[in-house]
Amino acid sequence: MARSHRPNSGPSMILRALRAVCLLIALAAHQCACAAAPRPLLTDYTHTAWTERDGAPTGVTKFAQGPDGWLWIATPTGLYRFDGVRFERTDTVHGHRLESSNIMALTTAPDGAVWIGYRAGGVSVFRKDGAHTYAEGGGLQPVGVMHIEAAPDGTIWAAMRDGVAVLAPGESHFRYLGPESGLPALGVFQILFARDGTTWVGTNTGAWFRKRGETRFSRAWPHVTLVWLCEAPDGTIWGNDFKQGYYRVRTTEPASGAPPAPEIEGYGMRFDRQGTMWMMHPDGLERRLAPGLPDQRLSKEHGISGPLPGALFEDREGNLWLGTQRGMDRLRPNRLRTVSVNPQLEFPALVSGPSGQMWVGDYAGDLWRFDREGRVSREVAGKLTASFTSPDGVLWLGGMEGVQRRGRDGTLTAFRFPDELTGLRVHAMQQDRHGALWVAFSAGKGVYKLVEGAWAKAGGVPDLLTTSMAVDADGNVWMGHLRSQVSIAGNDAVRQLGVDQGLKLGTILTLHADGKGMWVGGENGAALYRDGRFSALQGERNEQFRGVSGIVREPGGDLWLHGADGLYRIASADLNGWLNDPHSALAFERFDAQDGMQGHAPQLRPVPSLKRASDGVLWYATAVSVGSIDPANILRNRLAPPVHITALSADGMPYPLADGRVTALPPGTRNLQIDFTALSLSIPERVRLRYRLVGFDRAWQEAIGRRQAYYTNLAPGTYRFEVMGSNEDNLWNSAGATLEIMIAPTFVQSGWFKALAVVLVVLLLYAAYALRIGYLTQRMRERLQERLAERTRVARALHDTLLQSVQALLMSFDAHSRKVEEGTPERARLDQTLNLAEQLLAEGRDQIMGLRTPSSDDVLELTLGQFGQSLAEYWPHAFDMKVEGSPVTLRPDVHAEVYAIAREALFNASRYADATRIELGLAYSGSAFVMRIRDNGRGLDAIVAAAGQRSGHWGLVGMRERAASIGALLDIDSKAGVGTDITVTVPGKMAY
């Protein structure tokens, strides 16, 4: 049933009008108070505290930061440095030792030099190329230093207990400013160089100033102790009275002649780069925005590290650092702007206003129009769980009892729930192209449509909880459910999408139309539906984008997701790359609690948890707060972090770092630990570090959750360690830092040892080879001897039995033949038979000699030697063999032919030469193989020598043919009555 809100008439109308006026006055007063109240300190800043339990220094006297990025911290008990993660107490700066650990003054110069003033002592300066301490020999009395400041012209000013001393550029001695300067000699505490060129000095007797171009200091007003001087953005100089009061310091006394009085309470003042005043108090730190505004303090109730702050400093990235008696605090400006709201929001719902501005309602309050500072005006009373803003600016608001329609003129019309939905809450709302309002309720009651004030249940939609709704480019209504299910209603039909189409997000939390596609956010990530399929987003470093309940695509193409782990920005270029390759990992930027977010994206309702206002500002909601970020003006860290290698350990032993030189490590070093850091102090948790050891690593390694690299089992050699880092905005210092390392080899790792080992191995292999060859040769000799012995035994047996018997038989026949008369046919036949028997006996003897001859494929010098000896046993001559050089195995074909030539020559010399001595010579050399056979017999006939062969015999011819076949030279030198000399020469390249 619909109920419109219309004006009434009569006296009640006047009463209601008066009440409305009172209400408007009260609301206006409340809104003015809300508008006047600044955001709380810790809404604009993220506060981090470190105490002595975290290793933080206590009783800090000064902070300083140089171009190298280290945050230097001076304390009465030593000097510390901080990289955003770890505090390190150090007795050295750039490798040079401090004179004392009791430090009062500290500053860094533009050239990177670190200047330190000792509470009881002089001044030390530290540079990478050296250090120097100024005491009596440097123009200073070691009475103690209260403050050090570097002037714009490079002069170093020191506030000493006994006056002001200055060190001009290029000078080697400090010079005290004496009475001629107009300054008091004692009680000097601070020096300040104002932007207009005036030099200020704070002392026990007041402030003193010297304008640009002047040579003498003048006393400022008021004439009271002024020790902590500070310049405001408007040029005003403020000074502390050593108590709890700050005075406005003037160069002349006011005409009124009124007695001086402190204007601001506090004892330590500083203005940040935005011009905001910060004031220290005994119990904490105060941010003062403007006179009359309430104080905003960081105190014990807010978790400050300790009482009695003693130092205040702003680093180069815009962080504010505070030193207390128990530790340190950092205030980092937030990127996300959380809206300060009182009373506290409960499950806020973002509503797009009629003109695109942002309205916010919740379970506990009314619907208000917001700006980035907070509530502006109440628009609709009542609790809110879901909403829909139509293109014509009409708002549909779902609450606990019904739905309200707010027209552009502000007229409200209420539509109560059907009886079966009483007590339920609206989860999602969407208007279709026909003007019907689709409404989803809790408890799985399905979806209802509100058409012309009447409720009707939508058909075809499953009775699952519908968590979100959207309309696509074709006017279809999309509905997200549990279990990765989506329903699409259009053209009087409802179809389902789910796992079969690639949707695997669990409970669907939000839907966002994007052209022809539809983005879907769920408890397990986000996905895009296009071309009939869902493609899930996968971020770099395995980011899953969990619990996405808000999605916005900016006109410029950037995609924003609000999920359980924060607010994500995916740049348009990266998203386009993913659209072309859905399997690629997406680069992204995340904003979370480190950036000021309070809580996380709602995981059920109200959704969507992310909306874009008409001015381009993105608004997000968590369970207890709303915040915003302006994509066009995100606070960025433009400083790439300096990267340093801080320590080197080899096999558990620390080694000093050789700046710019090779660090030589002991021979045999196997294990390395290298410590490094990147000096980004704002959000060190987001600093990324990559390293590699050139000569060992094939690719860059990313250090996740650590700032060390570990290497084991390193071989000797020269290595180069490289490391680079990025800040929270992914701005990389690609130059990084490098360290050259050389690991000398031990003796057993040296090249000489390896060469000796190779030689030894070769020798061992050769010895083994030689032993093996010797063994095989001996085995062959033994087998040959056995074979020859057996053949000799057979030959001897045949000779001693058969041949001897045949010889005796022949002698008997010869004797009988002589009794037959010569000339008769019988005698001729008998002589012919005896001649044939003698030929048979000779052939038998030759066959026996063959048995006593070894085969041609055995060792040449062995077989030929044994063959010559066996010949000497049958014919009356001596045999001798000589071998020159180391025997080398001949090629098989050469071996066979040389053996055949030698056998023929030895046999001929033994049988036909009538020699008394036969000599065989074998000469092995690299150039040639030479075989020589000589005898002292009767030599060859002149006719045979001239013809080169004996008629009817082919021995000499065969020898020449065999020599020619192997490319050898055969030379036969024979003289009648002197003997024969046969030489066979085979070139080395053909012999072996």
C-alpha cells in the first residue's frame, strides 16, 4: 500500500510548521557544528608507535635525514639509524667512529655530510671519504653542543654552551662570534635561518636576530627566555619560554607597551609542509588547525609511545616523527579520506543522490547528504539497507518495513512490504526498462516486483538469496545469488548462468555493467562476463581479489574493486592487456589500512560498497565507516627509495663492506648472507626488493618479507651482487646498490691443482692402459708360445718319424737302384721314381716348416723372430734379430704384407743362399717403418738380378707386388759370393 506525504491544513499545520522550524534550527546548528569540526587527527594520519620493546631509541634529542635516506636519531645513549623496519644502534657513520655516545645536536648538510654535536665535547662531521672532529684543535672548546644548523650558504653554525661558533665553507677551524657580533656569550640554545634571510638565535636572555646584509645581531622582543624558535608559513617567528608558553617574536617592541604574555601553550613547535602547526606537550602531540577549533591530540589514549616528547621532525616523504622518553612515533598522511561521523555509522549504505552527489544511510540512522568532510544535511528519515537511483533522479530506498520513493522534488511515497515479507530486509533493488522495481529480500524469499504500487513475486527466479542486481546494455535484469549462480531476466524469460560458464566466485556480492560486458564480484574474486563466458581476474603475486562487493569502471578506463583486503586500482593499460590475454597476471595497486581504511568491504549488505560521485570522487563503505579517494589527486610518493647494502657475512663471519671496491673473501668460502634495505619510510611494508648474484643467479629474485639474501655452495670466482627497490607507488630505484665479491680458491680448487689432477688422471689412465696392453701382450705371447710349441711338437714328430722313415726308404731304394744297369728302361724308370719321392720329401719338409711358422696376425717381431729361429733349426746357419725404437702396431693390411715379404725373404735366404748367417732388422720411427733382411750367402745370379726374378719362380715378383700394394719401397741389393740385402721401407703415415 502506498502512502504519500502531503501538507495538511488547519491549526495542526501551524503547529507542525513551528516544530519544523525548530527542527530546522536545531539541524542547522548541528550542521554548522559538524561543518566547523575538523576531522580527527588519526582520521587524516596513520599512527605507528615503537617503544624500547621494539628496539626503538628512547629520549630522542634530534632527528635528521640526508640524501642517502637514512633516518638518523640522536639520543643521550647513542646514535641510531632507521630504515622503516629495523632500528640499528651504531658507533660509526660511514665506517668512522663517534667520539662519544652522548649526543645532543644532529643535522645533515646538502652534500650528505652528517654533523654531530656531543653533549660533553665538540663537533664531528662524517662523510664517505673521511671524518673529522672539531675540538680545541679545530677552534671549539669541548663544553657541549646544544644545536647545529647548516646555513643556506653552506656555513655550519653551532650553538655551544659558551657561545655561537661558525665554520665557513673551505675553512678548517670554527670561529666564535665574539662581543662585536652583539650576541651573548652563554646560554645559546638554537639557531634559525628564516626564509627572508634573517638569522635568529635563541638564548636564555631572549631571541637575537641579524637581517640579511647586517654584521651585528640585535635583541628581539619580548625580552624573555626564548629557546625553541620556529617560523610560521606567514613569516611569524615563535619562541618558547623554556616553560609551556610560546611568544610571538618581533624585531621591535609593540607601541602598546603591554607586558609580554605567551599566546600559545606548548614547549615544542613545528610547521609541516602544508603549513599545519604541530605542538608538543608533556602528555603528547597536538595538531592546531585554526584558533578556536578543538584540539586534536596524540596522547596516551591514542597509543603514543611515551610521555615528554623531545624531538619533532618531518622527513622528505612528508611523515611526521616524534621522539618521546619511551620510544618513537610516526604520523603518516593517509591516502584514503575517512569521513568523521558522530554518532558512529552502523553498516553504512552508499546512495547516489539525484544530482550524482553522495548520500549515506545506515541501519541506525537517517539518510544524509555527505561531502568529504562529513554530514551536510539530512535528506530522508529512517533506516536503510538498499537503494536504487533511477536515471531521472528518483530514489528508491529499502528499509526494515517497506520501500520509499523520493521524487526529485523531495516528495516521499511509502510502499509497505507484503504480509509474507514482514520483518525482512531489502537486499538489492533494480528498476527494469519497463519501470517495474525489482526487490530482493533476505531469508531466501525470492524476488518481488513493484508495479504501479502493487507487489508481485517475480516468476522464474530461484528462491535463493539474491544479493545484488544490475541492468545490462540490453535492459536485462541481472541477479546474483549464492553458489556462483546468476539469473538474467529479460523478454519474459529467466535464464541461469553459473559454473558451466566459468563462474566460480561463491556468493555473488555485486554486479556492475560495463558496455556489453558485466563485471561480477564475489567472495572468491571478480570476473568479467563477455562472449558467453566468465573470465576471472588474477593479480600479480597470486592476488585473488577476495570478497569484492563494489566495482567501478572510470570513464578513463581504470577499474576499481573494493574487497575484503582493500581497495584496488587496476590501470586502464593493464586492464586492456588482460582483456587481450585473460590468462595474464594483472598489475594492480591496493589501498588498505596502511592508507587509512577502517574495516573492510561488507560481505553481504549493503552493496555495492563502492560508488563514483558526479565530481569523480570514489566513495567506499565498510561496516563502520565511509571514506573517499579522488583518483585524480591521489597522494603519491615521488621519491624512489635509496637502496643500501648494509652487511655481509661469509660462513657465519661478518666482513666489512669495501665501498666501491671488491670485497675479497677467504679461500673456500661457501655460504653468504647479504643484508640490504630500501629507505622508504612511509609504508615500508610495501617496499619491494629484487636482487641477483651475477655469476650465480640466472634471473632476479624477489625478497618477500625479508631484507636478506642467502647463498650456499658457492664456487670460487668473482661475483657482483645487485639489488634494487621500489616504494609503495611502485617507483623503482633501478640503479640500486652493488657489491663486488671475490672468493679465492683453495689449493684444491685452484687451476694448478686441477691441472695436476688432470695430469695425474691421464697418467693413471695411461698406466692402466699400459698395464692392460702388457697383460694382453703377455697373454698373446703365452698363447702363441703354446700354439708354436704344439705345432713344433707335431712337426718334430713328423720329421723324426715319417720323414726319417721316408728318407731311410729312399736311401734303401737308391742303394737297390744302383744294382740296375744304367741306360736300361728299368733304371731310368727307377731314377724317375726316386726323383719324384725326393720332391715329395722336400714338400713334406716344407709343410713341416709351415707348422713351425706362426700366423701373420700376431706380434710382428715375435712371429718373425720365431720363424727365423725355426729356419735355423733345419739349415746350418745362424739367425739374429734386432729391433730399434718402440714397437708400434702396424695397420692390419701393412702387417700382413710385411709379414709375407719377410717370410719369403727369410725362407729363400735359409734354403737357397747357402748362408752361414741371416740377420733380421725392424726399425720403428714416426717417419717410417723399415724392415731389413741380410745374409752372407752366394747372392743372386747376375741373370736373376738383372731380370728381377728367376725363371719359373715368382717369389721376387710377389715381394715387389706386395710392397707396391702398401705404398712401400722394396730395395734388393745382391752381389755374387757376398750375399743379399733386402730392405722394405713403409712411410709412417701409411704404416701405423
